[in-house]
Amino acid sequence: MRLKKGVRVGGVSPEISVAIMVVDSIYGTFSRELVITSMCEDTHSERSAHYRGDAFDCRTYYFNDDQKEQLVTNVERALGTDFIVILEEDHLHVQFSPKKP
């Protein structure tokens, strides 16, 4: 795993720290390196979970379409319902969003 230059990790939630380890493991099953492209920095929407330390984005350009679908499925299964996993045009967005009881 590595961080894209300029990615800040300060303030990341414990849940996201664990999610990063899980996603890194899943990337490994595809023989791909997890590259985190955004965490708490950059320009996100005003109420973005990134600013709370509850989201990260990672590179996906080295996956084909079928692999991307499988990646999303695997990440969703591994992280469970307290996480939102969104395949964006150029990255995978993972967000901690616990469900209320």
C-alpha cells in the first residue's frame, strides 16, 4: 500500500484505518497495489465524510471492468453494512457510515 503524494492521514477514524487494511488485502488478491489517492485533503463537497476522516479514495485504473465489479462486491462483503462503497469514474470511494439501530 502507498499514499499518493500529498495525501494527509491525520484525523482518520479508527474504522477507516481498519477498512484500509481490509481493502489492501483485497487489492492483493488481484495482485494490485492499493494506492490511496485522497483522505482528509483536497476539495470535497462541504459535508464530505473525507473531512471527518471517515472516507478514502483509491486508484482503480489498473482494473478492467469485470475486475472492478468483483472488487466492489468483495469490498462490500468484507466491510459490511456500516460502509458505503462507490465505484466512481476514476476511483473507488470507501466511506464509514454506520447504520443507526
